[in-house]
Amino acid sequence: MGIVKIEGRNLREALETAKDKVGESAVVISRKKGKGRVLLAVADAPPKSNTALLSMRQEARSLLSRDKIMNGTNTAAIERCLRGRGASKALIERVCEAVAPLVAEGTHPLDLAVDVLATSFPIAKAKHVPGQTSILAFVGSAGAGKTTSLAKLAGHLVRSGRKVVMVSLDTERVGALEQIRALGKEVVCPTLAARDVMQVLTLLQGQVQPDVILLDASGNSKQDGEALRRLQAGIAEYGFQANLGVYLVAEITMRPVVLEEELELLGELPVHGCILTKADETRKPAPVLEFLARRNIGVGFVSAGRNLQTDLQRASGEIFANLMLKGRVL
């Protein structure tokens, strides 16, 4: 027994449409009048019991309520904004349904949407264990902004008083080492080129160990996944006081299918979070944000611009809401 929604300019027209679509056995379960139209929730057969009738009425109310929410002017601005950001129909409906019952006189629906969107996407929490060195590896395809994002984070950590070392595993690409060295000088952070990932362990053997080691991966995700698994095994085997966190660096303009391929290439390597770059280069951030939410991958930082001092922001609900409603970070 199914329930369908029927619409007409008046009750007579709606009933005739119901008869045509459902048949002579059509039963009206619920009715709602709107501006210039009538909505019916119609079953294709009578309910067999009072319990079935109650269940059908609840389903009918939900069906007609959803129609009112999605067609009402109170959420039209939200729907328009989210569609412009490339949001899926499912997300638009979820946000509008959450906002519509809360709309009151003097409250703009977009203000309510901010609260909903702020909690719609996960945030990656940096792992910190007192007494241990945090090793943060930035992986992702070439050109995604790994090295620049690494330097931005290094500068932030150095300014906060942390002892930081930047390590490049990208020793084959022309100009890669020169780039990270130049960035290291700019943010006042020492750098190291490592032809083998296990060289990172030498940084953990001295009496004075860094608080944070930032690894700039090669850009070959399959190769990087294998190397970082070896590093993780080495840390455990030799009992070093260190923990490894892997962050996927991705352009916010990337197609979700490309991100999926990157994750597959990393194999079984757990990804602790994502760093989104080039947030100033698109007005449609929703596809990437929704993909990460579906995969339960939190966003750690969002980069928008080239300034090493200011253009890396820690992910927050406010930033998510701004991206989804305004198409920009701030």
C-alpha cells in the first residue's frame, strides 16, 4: 500500500487527478490547502486496520509538510544560495526542513541556516599527546598546494613557540627542495630533504626532539601510502615517542571522484583529516565538503590565498557556513 502526493488548483481537480493516477480505490488520507492549490496524500487502497491508518496519516503529514517546506517562500533564499554553491538536493532538503519550523517573525531563515550548516561537516581534531612528537604528513596529488600549506602551518606553529622541522620527501621533482628551503627561511623553520622516509626517525633520536615534524609527501599517493606505513611501523618497532597523522591536501575545486581515487591509492593508510586549498578560487565548494562528510573525513584547515601568515584558517562551523552561503571563507 503506497501513498502518493496529488496537487490541484482546487479540491475537485485534485480528486479527479487522484482518480486518474491511483484508480477508483483511491483513499484520501490527508489534505492541505495552500495559496491557490490543494494538496492531497492519497493511498491506493483502504487501510486494513486502525494501526495502518495511523501510520499512513503520519506518513501523509510528513509528505505534505515536506512539500510546504520546500515550496514555501521562507526557505527560498536558503535553497537559492545552496544551489548556487553546488549543493545536492538531499542537503538542500535537509537544511530547509531543519530551518522551516524555527522561522519566526524577525528571524531571517539564512541566520538559522548558518547554525545548521555549521554542524553539517566534520572538523578534524589534531592529535596531541604530551611528551610525544607529532608527525603530520601532507599527502595528495601534485599541485594541490601541499608544500605551501605545510609552510603556512609551520609558520603558525613557530609563532606559537613550537619547535618545528619541515621534511620534504619530494626529492625527485625539479625545484621541490629549493621551494621548501625558501619557504622554510620565510617562516623561520629548519628544513630537511629525506630520500627515504625512514630518515625521519633520525630526528627522534636526539636529546632535543622537535615538537612537530611536518612531512611534505612526494605527490605519488600510492608510493606515499607505502612509505608512511613503513614509517608508522618503524615508530612502533623502535618505541619512539611519536604519533603519525596523515592529512589529505585537496583543492576545494576538485571533483569528488578524483578525491575518491586519491584515497584508494593511499590504500589502508588511515587519513586523519583534510586540508582544503584554493578556497578563494570557487563559488561551489559543496561537492567536496559533502563528499568528505559522507566519508567522515574532517577538515582540519582551509587555505584561501597566498599569504603565508594569514591565509590558513583552522576549520570551524563559521567557515563552513560562510563557504556554503557566501562562497568564501570570511
